[in-house]
Amino acid sequence: MFKLNIRQKIVIGIAIFSICFGCIGILSYTNTIHLEREVLLIERVDDLSNLILEVRRAEKNLFLYHDSTVFSQGIEYLERAETLLQSLMADFTQPEVKQHGALLSKDLINYRELIDKISYEIKTSKTYKLSEEPTLLREYGQAIVEHSRAISRFERENILNINNDLRTNLAISIVALAIVVLILVIFVSSNILLPLRLVQEATKRISLGTFEALPIKNAHDEVQQVFVALNSMVEQLTKRRRQLVQAQKLSSIGTLASGIAHQLNNPLNNISTSCQILTENTQGKDVLADKMMHNIEQETLRARDIVKGLLEFSREREYSPAPTHLDVVVTSAVRLVSSQIPSDISIKTDISDKILIQADRQRLQEAFINLIINAVQAIDTNAGSIFISGTIEKDEALITVQDSGIGMDTETLERIFDPFFSTKEVGQGTGLGLYIVYGIIEKHKGRIRTESTPGNGTTFFIHLPLAKDSLI
């Protein structure tokens, strides 16, 4: 199939618009000329009606004064009316108007003959008396008035019909033009502006450190050729980014976690040994002491688990997804960061133990640790809460991490997943925490999005695929 480039698409779009606009212009011009002709015609019809009314006025003067000389002006009006009617008959197009025009012409002739007869009798007979002629003359006069009015009425109705047709055509033309414009807008937007906007957004993301390959649909298109070049550049930048993120992670988080874990091992061993010796010597002597020693032993074991988790967290290994219970991962993450959560910040979870996902436990645990730490920092020094829930929605797990922190504005919300972006003071953060979270969720073929408003906290929504052998 032949595919057009941008230049050809623009030329075709302009040609289509020009043809449609030209057709609409020609149609409107034709209707305007027709309307103008009908307006001129109705003006002449009105002139005819006025001439006939002047004839009737002269008729009344004739019978009032019984003087044929007073009707001389009426004769002139009558001749002008007959001449005007003859010229109008050629312009009448409606059958009804032509019929009334023919009857008017006939009645004008009869009226002319009768008025001549009456004028002659008045002129030759000083003792002329009213007879049947005046009555007949009035009937003819009334008839020519009615015919002229009928012609005027039909012509005015014709103008209204033409005007209605003109408005209808104009409305149809506007709708058609709007449809053409809409099609052109959609065409230009989808085939020209959208690819250009994708290039703009891609370059903006690249400048911020977010790299995504652009889909190639038509290599013949100029913009698509730019896509190919951008994708090649993105591929190289992605490799450099991975090396940078891994180096930063090992130098900051891994080193710190490993050092803390090793430093804690010796004190924990001493506490555990001392607790065991003291338990053996004092067991059974004091109920409260036995209870306190038991608590010390349990908390020591819990601390050892945290140290073990930190050591595992600091080690780098290959991505290895496996069926994993979501509640176990979240609980482990909460336990690892529990020592960093202030006492006035509560953290609660509500996750079913039946949600089985396909995940790399260590990396997913790392993502939740980053999210929890981020939530704690968002709450700042004020008392607040963190709530983590998990449900199954449309064959995937939906996890929400909600905090009651200070929230974020729109500008910050758009950049939270950018590498090295941080709202903290210099030295207070690397700006990689949420970026690492985004990469881990993406590695798990999941999705993450955020909703937040200043002063109303933040909520992260994470969608992860369920394990293939999940019973849910």
C-alpha cells in the first residue's frame, strides 16, 4: 500500500479544503443572485399594485365629479400598468403567478374598454345617469386589485422560500465545512501534529533522563525517520543509564546497608548471649522478669532478621521472578524499615494472603521500602499515617500506598519518577528512590501512577501481573 509523507499529506489536505470551500462559495453565490433577482421582481410587482391602486383612485374621482377629464391621469396609470404587466409576464416562473398574471391582463383590457365607454357617455351626455356600467367597472377594478395582490403574495412567499432554501443550504454548507475541517484536523493531528508532539515529548523525556523507544509505523514518513534516529540514541542512553543507576545504588544504599548490618551483628550477638545467660539464672524467680527477658529475646531475633534483610538488600543479583505472596513481600518491607518510622506515624496493611504474583521478591521488596521511606519523609515531622492495601482487579494485583503527608503540586507530580529529581535539600537524598521504584515495577511488567494534591497526601497505585498458577 502506498504511504504518503508529510509534504504530500499537507498538499492533499489543502486541496480537499480548497475544493470544499470553493463549492460552498459557488453555491452561496448562486443562491444570492437568485434572491437578488426575486427581490427586484417583487419591487416591480409592488409598482404594478401601486399603479392599479392609482387607477382605482382616479375611478372614484370619475364617478364623484362625473367629469371624464379627471380620469386622464387614471388612463396614464392604466397604460403604464399594462406595459409593466407585459414585461413581468416573461419573468414569472410560478404557475400560480402566471395564471393570475393572465387573468389580470384580461381584466385590465375589459376595464380599459369599459372605462372608455363610460367616459364617452359622460362626455357626450350632460344628463348621464348611473347604470349598470359603473357596477361592472367596480367589479373589474376589484378583480384587478385582487389579482395584483395575489401576484404580490405569491412572489413574497417565493422570496421567503428562497430565503429558507438559502439558509438551509448555508446550514448544510456550514455543517459540511465543519465536517471537512474536523476530518482535516483529525488527519493533521494524527498524521502530522501527533508524531511531532511525540518527538517533542521524547526529547523532553531524554533531557530529563527518561528514555523510551518510539513506535515505528511508516519508515517513509519524515517524522518516523526521526523516530528511528531517536530510538537508536535512546538505546545507547539506556545502557549508560543502567550503569549509572547501578553504580549510584551500590555506592549509597548498598554500602550503607551493608555497613550498618555488619556493625549491628556484634551488639546483637552480645545482647542475645547475655539474655540467654540471664534467662538461665533467673528463670522462674520473677514472672515479670521472665516476661521481659522473653521480649528481649524476641526483639533480638527480629533485629537479626532486619540485619539479614539489609545484607540481602545490599547484594546485587540477576532478576529472577517467581510466584510470590504479595503480603509476605509487603510485611517484610515494613519490618525492614520499621526502625526508621517515627512513633507518631502509624503504618497499616490490608493485603489478602491469597494474592500470588509473579515477582522477584528482593527487588519488589526494595520498591516497597523506597515507597514507605518516601511516605515517611512526605509526612515530615507531623503525626500521620501510611496505609498499604492490596486487591485483585481484572486479573492483576492492585496495590495502593497512601500517606497523609504534605502532597505534591502538578509540576512536582510530573517529575517524581525522573532520575536525580528531589525536592529535599542538597545532601538529603539522591533523587533515585522513586526512579528505582519505577524501574522495578516496569521490570515486573507492571504499571505505577500517582495521585496527589497539596495538603491532602499522596497515593501510589501499582498494577502487577498475577502468577500463572494463582488460584485467585
